[in-house]
Amino acid sequence: MLEVSGLSKRFGHFPAVSAVSFTLRKGEILGLIGPNGSGKSTTFNLIAGAMRPSSGSIRFEGTEIGGLPAHRICRMGLARTFQIPRPFRRLSLMENVMLAANYGNSGTLAKSDAQRRAERALDMVGLPAADGIEGLGAAALKKLELARALATGPRLLLADESLGGLDHAEMEHAALMLETIRTKLGITIVWVEHIMGLLMRIVDRVIVLDHGEKIFEGLPEAAAKDARVTEIYLGHGRRG
């Protein structure tokens, strides 16, 4: 479904991502992990069209998307969430998600169709459609961010730190929600996360980045035993 080959991004002389390659199979949940500054969010930005690669190739369902603008990539069926949700505060939950539905469909949806998409997305994440934005806590804002991504109609979802700022029960719920989205909606997922215990229980495979380079790719159980990976997460590895 997704083929990333030799993906690199430099900011001046600084290599944020260096020749990263991987493939993603339809129906997988792939974990993308690494310490702060390892290149995870930059990789997401490159895939989703927020940044142009310095070099390398990104193919989504056989089509080269590296360097395409974000709106075109989204309308091809690839959506992402962001670590810090930034909803439109003057709009209701329903209006926020309806807007996302139209964004993912070139603004061509009838109001009734956008509303149906929004209702399905809000129901999937467990948010009441009638509520407003004010007073929403971290967990509800993360759910809204996920609902907006789902409303665009993705086949591939890039989930960026969906557990950040949540308590233990909320994290468990959010992690299971991603698994449900894969199972019920058939959406393939790449998941960036720092909460290692939960991520390792959910994902099929894991890729580890350090200083922009891929240092590991394989099963979660193998990652937990890999010396390079454990060195990073025990605090003795290279940090960025």
C-alpha cells in the first residue's frame, strides 16, 4: 500500500531524515518509534505532504506522492492526525468534522452527505455530535482529531501520538480504538507513539528511528530484545 524508498529531508546541513525505506502492507498497523528528534514527525510530514522530500520516493497505492500538496494526498485516501489538536473553536463538533469531510472530498459533498460522514466518524470515536468545543479535555480533543481524519475517508491513517496527555484508562481506550478502526473500517495505520507498552501490544511490526536513520524494523518482540533499541530507551543511546 505504501512504499517509502531512500526518503531524506535536510534543513540546511542538518539531516532530519536520512535514506529511510520501508513498505506497508494493506491492513497493517505499523509502529514508528524513536526518541525525541529522531525524525518521526518529519517522516509523517513528508508522507502527508506538509513538507517536500530532499530526495527519495513515496508511493501510495502505486502512485508517487512525494512532493504533492497535502490536500491532494488527503483526497487520494491518506489522512493524518496531529499531536496537538487545533479545532475551529467557533464551530461545533459536528461542524468541525463536516468541514474535514468536505476537505477530503474536494469540497463537493452535499451538506447532508457531509453530515452523515461526520456522524459516522463521531460515533466511531464515541463523541456526541451535539456537543460544542469549549470545555473539552485532552481525551475528547484527541477523539475529535481522529474523527476529523476519519471523515475524510482514508484508506491509510497516519496517527501521530494519539495517547499524549491522556491518563492510563484513556490511553487504553485510545489504543483499542485504533485497533477497532483497522478491524471495522479496514483502514491501514502507521502509528507514531512514545507510550511503548501499549503500542507494542497493538502493532504488527515496528520501525525504530534514531537521528533520522532507521535502526530497526521487525516484530515488536524482536524490537524489545534488540540491543540498539533497548540502549535508546534505557537512556544510554544517542539522543536528538
